[in-house]
Amino acid sequence: MLSLLDGTATAGIRADEATLALSAPADSPQEKEADAVLKRCLQSSRKGVMRGVTMVAHFAGRIPKLQKTATVDASRHISREGAVEYTVNERNGDSTVQKELIFRFMGGESESAGKDNSKVAVNEANYKFKYKGKRQKDDRMAYVFEISPRKKREGLFKGEIWVDEESCLTVREAGRFVKSPSVFLKKVEFTREYTIRDGLAVPKMMQVNSETRFWGVAELNIQYGELTFEDPRSINGNGL
């Protein structure tokens, strides 16, 4: 019934697996510095790709209008080919919230993983970029870019991307999808944060707020942790 994102959050906003570019020439010294960071991303667009890894994912869903909540603890496995699979370890709370928010999100992500995401990738073909300055995140400095899609296409969003100054990896993404991924949703807003570990942008958390046509606001929070790699070489992509 309710299709939450249908996997577009993963397919469209993994900027660490895509190239970034400015939409206008850099003028100030800081803008030139930021442009240099983005050029490094162009030269190493596959840096930080996670493959052959398993992590814990804790889901907490809520539909305020119905006063319903639910939680699901699962193992999230990414194969060496990029396929995403979930194994549910524990679930509690309302079955509707579990089914229509949490399990639909899992299914959408698994379905879209590994597919061609060129039409929703965060790059200069799909987006315009505007440098907004530097900000601190997790004791590191990041370049903040405001992004807006060139077309109103499903999977594209308007918002911000934070690029780590040192590693050139994405550490934060936030915004609103410009086109609803489902007829049951009026709008979808999200925030996704990463932490830098061994040259990877590792998922840390994700928050999704959706306005549904039947239940009003639906909230989903995901916390990630406890990474286990199948092969140490997978950390830097050499295991591909």
C-alpha cells in the first residue's frame, strides 16, 4: 500500500559512488579549494565503494496519527556484486508500521541495489551545484554544496551534500525528493549521515519523513553499526 522511497534513497544519493562537479566557475580562494576537492572526486569516483560487508541496522518507525510505532533489528549485507539483503533478527510493535514503512523500505533498497543509477546519480549531468562554505562534522571539516536537479525526475532531490575536506567522501546528504516515488506519498524528506572509516563513507544514520495520503506523516529512523568485512581488501575496493 504505502511505498516508502522504493529504494530511491539508496539509488539516488550515494554521492561517494558518483562524481561531483560545480555548476559555476570558482572565484574566491575557498571556492577554488572546494572545486579542487570535487575534481579529486572526479578522478577517483569509485573510491570508498563498500562491498562484501555486513552491518547491523536498527529501524524505528512511527505513524503519529495512528499512534503506532514499531522497531526492527536486522543484518544488512552488501555482496561483492553490490546486492543488498536483509536478515531480520528481531521485531516489535505495530505490524502495519513494520510492513508499510520498515519492510517496504528494505524491499525497495534490495530491489534497486546494483541497478544502473546514472539517471539519479549526484553528478553534473543531473544536478547544479552551489558552494555554501565549510562546516565541521565529527571533528572534521566538510565542504557544503547546495544542489538542485536539472530535471524533475523520480529519484532526484533538492538539498545539500557535505563533502569531507580530507577524503573527498560524502559525509552528509539532506533534502526533499522533487518527485514522489509513489502515488501514496505527497512528499518525502530525508537526512543521511556517514562516518569516515578506513577510506570509506560508512552509513551512520538515516531519517525519512514522509507525508502520506492515508495516514499523514510517517517517520522512519535507521541507525547503522557493527561493520564486518568478508575480506579486508573490500575496505578500499580492491576486493571487487
